[in-house]
Amino acid sequence: MTGIQPAVIAISGPIGSGKTTITTLLSQRIGWPRTAYGDLVRAIATRRGLTCDRRHLQHIGSQLVADGWDAFTRRVLSQAAWRPGGSLIVDGLRHPGAVTALQRITAPCPSSSSTWTSQPTPGSPAHASGTTFPPARAAETKPTPSSRNFRPSAARPASSCPSMTAPLA
């Protein structure tokens, strides 16, 4: 698909919510590369000769987080050979630290004064807590348990920056 400005689109949601299905279909539809935090963790488990059960994956994930969200995120981006200014779809954004690192790494342009204004669905836990999220690029924004305490204060408009992230369930 042509005519879409380069961006980094991140999809978030709980385990089994369809993140991989959405990111795979979106990647095929618009022709952008796709990468996933979970793919990196599973690849490391496989290289270590471990099974990809929850216990092993959580242990490896904890090790990656201990090395810092920026280092973890750079490894995820390198799986897709992403370069600044390039387009990418990221699957499995499940923690505010990952959101912050992804924004910092993929958006080296100056901050703008515009703010995210999308609100969670009325009646949802995040709506009750007053949490706001950036506008979704592929579907409606809904909070995940790991993102409820994330309160972004500013976004870089797509017109001036090659990246935008948005939690999505």
C-alpha cells in the first residue's frame, strides 16, 4: 500500500488477545515489516535449548528487562532490521517501560505540544481511573492491565515525526 507516511505502530494487549493476528494482517495489508517482543524471547529460549513454556519465557523476559528497556527494545527492532525513519509494526508492547523505550528509540525528533486525547471506553477500569491513551493507528484503543498506570503527556504528530505508538487491546 502506498501513500502511508512512515511510522512505527505498536500493538498491545493481554496474552491471547489477538495481537499477533492483528500485526500479521496489518503487516501483510500495508507491506510493512513486523517484529515482536515475544518473538525475541522465544528465539532466545530456542537458542538456549529451552521449551517455550510460560516459566522459561518469563525468566528470559525478566533477564532482558534487567538489562534495560532500551537494550531489550533495540534487540526487538533489530530483528526486523529497522532503521530510523523506517516503518515497522511492533507486536507485544505490554509494559509502560517498553512504550517509553520504543518512543525514545524510534522518535528522535523534537517533542510537539500536542497531546493524546483518546479516552478509554466508558465503563472500563481505565475509564474509571482517568487513564488516557494515544490514538490507535489500526483499531480502537483499549487499556491492558499492564498499561493502566501509563499516563503519556505528549505525542509527536505523525506529520512531523516518523513514529507513533499506541497501546491496543
